[in-house]
Amino acid sequence: MKYLLKSATIINEGQSKVGDVIINNDRIEKIGTHLSDQDAHVINCKGKYLVPGSIDDQVHFREPGLTHKADIYTESRAAVAGGVTSFMEMPNTVPNALTQELLEDKYSIGSQSSIANYSFFMGASNENIEEVLKTNPKNVCGVKVFMGSSTGNMLVDEPSTLNKIFSEVPMLIATHCEDEATIRQNIKLYKEKYGEEVPISCHPEIRSEKACYLSSSLAVKLAKKHNARLHVLHISTAKELELFENKTPLDQKQITAEACIHHLWFSDEDYAEKGTSIKWNPAVKKATDRSAIWEALLDNTIDVIATDHAPHTSEEKDNTYFKAPSGGPLVQHALIALFEKANEGIISKERVIEKTAHAPATLFGVENRGYIREGYFADLVLIDPNTSTTVTKENIRYKCGWSPFEGVKFSHSIDKTFVNGELVFDQGEIVSDKNGKRLTFNRFD
């Protein structure tokens, strides 16, 4: 199908201006004004925002092995319903993606069931460095290192292993940074005080600022020592921000950082109402941390915004502190949640698009995506600022069936989503089952 998107307010590369876009097959063919094409299906976009689809650099879609919570089929459809056209998925599935064969198994699932474009991180452990070094940087987004506890055999805490990873891996290393020894000591102290009935409000004290900073600072130290390409995921504290800088252009940065929706939206004041539904690792912390993360986004100390989409069932989450797993589903509402913050004057719409589309594309070297440019893949999202979205159980697309945003009324809605030129989501409905493409990368040329 050929499409002519007419009179959209195009938000792209720091500007907002009214224009037209022609989509031909999987690419953006033409950008301009007063365009016409007798072969194209015309869509009137007057009064709506046309933006590049979000590239979410951290999701957990739970397949294989944990598909009672989520799977690539369901969560990729929730993603495109939220304007996320490409995702990068983490290796702590079951089995963990710790060999090239297991990693390719996930790509095979993605090719058959993902409606969005996809990439999957290679996982690191204390024992699999030889497998990690086989990873192809042209078609795998990066290597994930859990410098804090995770599912299965994925805690990397041996100094010799960490030094080997940071000195020998030539591609992007993405880290979850929380110091395990600190967390274990905190758990011991809180169990002595409360037994098994630790209040959820203690979560940010157990998975503390100290735990985050010790681990993040170690990762940065190793990256600087070995000149490694480091990306620190889900920054949750003000203190960690001193580890990063904002003077170097993004395409030249060796050390980058990510913020997540939940650390931008919630604070420790929300535990009383939300309970374990906002239990994440790293923990949602103080309102002052949240404010500092926003400031760091705006001055480019933090480079991208992601979701860390990590669904669990309601039954799993509705539990006591130690039994409730960490994580929550976010891909369906992340983009309109950010546009809500733009309405509040916290961030500009142009900066939202920079941090959710342009910057992830640049940071990872995603080929021909993340921008509205002629010749690029037509991963495009039409946002309606005049139609609100209220999150209810009836319109949640996650397999787990719940959202921490339930009951929230957003002032915007996702009107249409195109993936590789295919209209896949239209006014509340998935309208295509065409599969997305495997992402490719060119940062390492």
C-alpha cells in the first residue's frame, strides 16, 4: 500500500511543522508540502502529530519460558498500540539467552510472531565469555550484564569476568547496576526488623541509592579503564548522575545512560496507593531523585527514555514484599504518558521524540530508523491530541491484563501506527498481522 499523509504536524529533529509524507512500500518516499500522488491512499492528518515510532531499548517480553506472563505476540501488539515500533528485549528468559543458539531461537520466535521490529540482547554470565564474544554487532543490539541479581544464572559478579567482558567485548554493553552485597545486607537488616512482613515502602531503602551507585560507578570505572562502550540502564538516583557527562555529542559518547518511564512518573510517595504494582528493580525512589532524572534528561546527561516493560500476572504481584516480583507492563502507554508531561510543561514534545526515537537510533546505531527522513523505513506514529485515553482493564493489551496506569486519563491517544510502511494499528484496533523486521546496526563500522 502507498500512503499520502496530508497536513500532519510533523515532530522531527527538534522541529514541529505542518507537512505531508508519502509512504511507498516499507520506506518514506517523500516529505514536503502540497504533495499529491494519484496512486496513494490519502489520510487527512490535520491537527494530529506525526512522529517517528519509539525505539524501546529495554523490554522483557518473557518468551521463551515465562509465557504465562507475556509473549512476543501479545506484547509486540501492545507496543505498536502505544507507538513503539521497535524493541530490544532482554536475555533473562527461560532458558537464559547465554549461547548463540539460544539467542537465535529468540530471533526465530520474533520473526514469526512480532508485529514490531525487534532485536534481542545476548546475555552474559560468569561462565559464558566465549559465547558472548561470538555475538555479531551488526544484527544484535548489545550484550546485557546483570551487575545485580536476576533470573537464573545471570548475575555477573566475578571481578575477573567483568574485566574480561569490558576489555574484550567490542560492542555495546548494557548493564543493570545494583550492588548485590549491599542489597543482601539490607534485606538481612529489614528481615530482623519486620520478619517476612517488610512494608513495600522499604523497597527503595533495601535496593538503595548506595547499592545503585556502587554498581554504576564500578561499571563506569571498568568502561573507562578498558575504553568499552557502556550503556547504563534505568538510572534511579540523583547521585548516579555525577557519573555521566553531557558535553560529548551522542554519536561520540562511549558511556551513555537511560531513564525509564516509572522513574519519571512515580516516586516513593506512591507506594501507599500503588503497593507492589510499582515494585521495580531498581526501585522507584524519592521525588528529589525523580526531579534530578528529569533535569538530566533535559540537559542530555541521560540520553534515552525506555520502559523496562516487565509484566507479571496480577496474582504474582498481589503478594507480600518478598514474594511479589519486580517489574510492570508499560509499553502501551509510555509515549502518551510522556506527551502528558509535555502538556504539563516538564518536557517539550520535540524532546520527547528525541529521547524515544532519535537518540535510541543514534546510540545503538540502528540503521535507517528513528527519524522521519526520505529513504528511511516508514516506522511512523500518528498521535491525536484531541482524543483522550483512559486506561482500563478492557483496553489493556498486555497478556497480564493490568497496568500501573489503570484509571489514568491521558489527554492524547495513539491514532495510527505504521511499521515498515504497513498500517498495523488504527484507531484502537490491530489491523495487520504482518511481522516486523530484525533490526540492524551500523555504529561499529
